[in-house]
Amino acid sequence: MLSITLIFVGLLVAHTTLLMWLSWRQTRHVRAHRGAVPAAFAAVITLEQHQKAADYTVAKGMLERVDIVLGALITLAWTLGGGLNWLQQLWQPLTDPLWAGTALLVSWMLIGSLVRIPLRIYRVFVLEERFGFNKSTPATFVGDFVKSFVLTLVIATPVVAVVLWLMAGLGAWWWLAVWAVLNLFQLVGIWLYPAVIAPWFNTFTPLPDGEIAQRVAALLARTGYVARGLFVMDASRRSGHGNAYFTGVGRTKRIVFFDTLLEQLTPAQIEAVLAHEIGHDQHRHIIKMIVMNAVATLVGLAVLAWLLPQPWFYAGLGVAQPSLAAALVLFLLVVPVATFMVDPLLSAWSRRMEFEADAYAVTHTNADDMIGALVSIYRDNAGTLTPDPLYAAYHYSHPPASERIGAMQL
Ligand SMILES: [Zn+2]
């Protein structure tokens, strides 16, 4: 019992220290390179733009470190601090363990999002505002929060109830049934997200006619790609950051452009970005991530099945009364702490997929347009061109700009 407490605290300290060290390295590296635009970008990025990106990255780093410390304290408060114990007692009057357990898990999630509100407010209305990116009004912000809150309630409650019911009723092999159900929910979620959930937060309109539409049609004809949907999202109602993404499965597959990106890029660059997104689909990146997730969930559930009957798992992590719901919450709290060395592998895998999508874009459009689009995106989003290599290796889902451009110029 003492040993799991020690292992848990040891891992939490190691994780937190590593994240703080990386964040601090990033800040130091960006500051050290603030004085000059990297030679490869000197023709396309001004010193002023470069310094804005540096200041923005440094400011985000400060917030990141507050977030890291806060996250560790929250994890400690829930576990050894007795938070989970307290919440479990709060729901004790619901005598049915299924409802008490569902209430425990859902309230734990909702409290988690409430606790982080101050940081979110600071990020949007102070940090993003200072660098000219915020377009959110307090009304949009509150509306978003209420919608997410309702969504968590509506989606999590049935999922949690079904999972707890299977855990209680199926004996030793419950975890295989839970695995199947979770995968099903996830697939339905990915399928529903673009068509049902995302439109609750944004308006999606088809790509406008004109030069862009003609280029898109030509690109689709050239690649033989059947687009289920190409949409423009009104991202500008919240932020000035531009982006594009590929989402959905089956009939809800779609490629989405932020309206902010369309304003920043030339039609030829938009075509290159579209080709990049098509590349993600042609390489089946979403399917690969779903499979990866399913394997990880299976391993996780097998471990949870082993932990479930161990009294030390609860007692060692601050929970006096073992229950299925408490085990689930503890597990969700412990997993990110216990598996933090896997994070850089996932980042590296994601970066490999970005290289593949870039290569696809270069094959089907041209490298100069894709490079031009990237430079624009970095400039207009104040993305740093000089990240710390270790920070980027651990965290970045996209390779640093210089590496992507280097790969496309080969
Ligand atoms: Zn991509």
C-alpha cells in the first residue's frame, strides 16, 4: 500500500519535473533566437513578425507552466488529498451503486472542467487578446462553456452507466465487453462529430465559387479523390488563428478550412493545403489512429481488470471505500502519470503522418505553394520557427516548419 503511494508520487514528480524542464527549455531557446530571423526565412518573415512569435511563445510557456503545476496539484487533491473520497461520500445517499457510480464519474468530469475555467479565461481574454488573436466575446465564451458542459453530461452519462453496468454484471471478462462498447461509442462519436456536434459550435458553409472552387475541382479530378464535403468554418468568431483539418469517417468524412485561413492564403496555396488534407485521408491516418486507440484501450482495460480487486490500489491512492466507479476515476487519473514516456512516441508518430501528408501535397500540387502556405500559417499564427529540439520532439504533433520545408525541398 505504501509502495503504490510512493510509486505514484514518484511518477507524478518525474512527469511534472520533465514537463517543467521542457517548457523552460522551450522558453530559453526561443528567447535566445529572438534577435534574428533564421536565414531560411529571412526573405519571407520580418524581424518584427519573428519577435512577435517569440514573445507569444514565451507568454504561452508561462501559462503552460502554471497549467502543469495546477494539473499535478489537482491530481494530488483528487487522490491522496482525499477529493475522490469526499465526492464518493457525497453521492452515498444514492443507494444504487450504478447511479452513485455514474454520478461520481460525471460530477468528477464536470468539476474538472470548472476548476480550469480561470486558466481558460486568462488564455482567451488576456494572452490571446494581447497578441491580437482573440475574437471571442464573453457571451461566446460562456455559450461555449455551457454547451460543452451539457455535451459532457449528455454523452458521458450513458457511456459511464453502460460501462459500470457491464463491469458489475459480467464477471471476470467484463473488460472485453467494455472494450467493445467503448470502441463502438468512439466510432459513433467520430462519425457524429462533424455532422452533429461541430455545427453546434460553428457554422459550416460550402467552399465559395470562383478560382478556389475551380482549383479544387481540378485537384479532385487529378487525384481521383471523392470528397464527401469541403467546408468553410467561421473560426473567425473566436480567434484569428488559421487552420484546416480532416475529420469524420464514412459518410461524414470532410475537409474543413477555417475562414481565417482562406483569407491568409492564395488560391494556389489553398489547393496545396487541401492536397495535404487529402493526403491524410489517402494514407488512412484517421483509421490508423482509431486502431491505435483501440489497442491502447484494450491494454488499459486489462490492467484495470487486474487492479480492480486489489485493496492496495484504493487505499494507496487515498480512497477508503473501494468501488467500480472509484477504480475508474483513479485509473483515469493515474494513466497519464504512468504512461508519460509514451507521449513522445505518439508525437513522433503524428509527425510522421504530417510528413506523409506533405509529401502527398507536393506530389499532387507543388512544393512552392505548400511551403508558401506553411510560411503564411506560421507568420499569421505567430508560430515559432525556432523551437527547442527536445520540446518539439516530446510535444509537437507537427514537425517544426524548417523540417517540413526541408523535407519538401528534397
Ligand atoms: Zn496535417
